[in-house]
Amino acid sequence: MRINRLNIKYILACTILGLILSTILFVIISLSTTHWAHSKYVRAGLWKLCHLQPVICFYSILQTPIALTITGFLLLLIGLFSTIIFDIFNYRFTSWFRYFSFASVSSLTLASFFFTTTCVVFASQTTHSFCYSYYLMIIAQLLAMLAAIGASYLQGQRNALVSTSVIMSRLAVRRP
């Protein structure tokens, strides 16, 4: 029975990794294109703003929420590495270090928050119709939130098992 629980945890950890990698792919596509908003005269992205008649493009880093997206992307990478270390490799850690295993949950939740904030800020800055990169960022936000929920469930299950085993071992030692 114990082997089945470990396999389920490993499958859940691999699913979380798949969600994180999919989110990273969507974020990279969203960051690299200028298809966030489009109108008859303007095509905007997080990095560039292009006027279409005549075609003139310039970098618009100060006019867009690019810092929020990059912060979310870095938090995704932290969540990816912490999930690999604590869930895939099953790194053994002492009780005081146990709280670092929640780095994946907190970083993925914060990444989802920053992606949501990016979409809201960009939507408030433009009145144009949105293109596929904007919607890919919304999908990335949803995938990051699903990964955070899965990581939270996985961390809760593991820490519940560790706490239960510690309590049971202490009770076994106290018995005559």
C-alpha cells in the first residue's frame, strides 16, 4: 500500500512539473510577441508598440507591465526548481528546514498573482481588442494557479505524513 502512495505522489509531482513547464512556455510566447492588443492603427505587446500606418515600432517597456510578468516568470522558475528538489528528488530535510518545501507553493501562487496583475494593468491601459498573447497569459495564470493548488495538496499530504510518523514514533517510545 505504501508503494501506491509514493507512486501517486510522484505522479502528482510530475503533473505539477508539466503544468509549470506549460506555464513557462505560454509566458515565453506571450513575452516574445507583439500580439497583446491590436487595432486598425496600433499593435502592442509587452516589449514593443507598433504603429501600423506608417509602420513604426519602438520599445515600450516603461508603458507596459513588463516588470510584473518578469517577476512572475522568475517565481515560476523558483517553483520549478523547488518542486524538482523537494518532490521529484524527494530531498530529505530536517524539521526546521521543512518550511522551505513550501517555496514551490508560495512562489507559484505569487507568480499567478503577478500574471493576473499583468493582465489587469494591461487591460486598463489599452482600449484596443486583445490578441492571442493576452489570452495565453490568462491561460498561463490559470495553469500556474492549478500548479500551486497541486503543490499545496502535495506539500500538505507529505507534511501530514511526516507529522503523523513523528507523533506515532514518540508515542511508541513513551509506551512501556
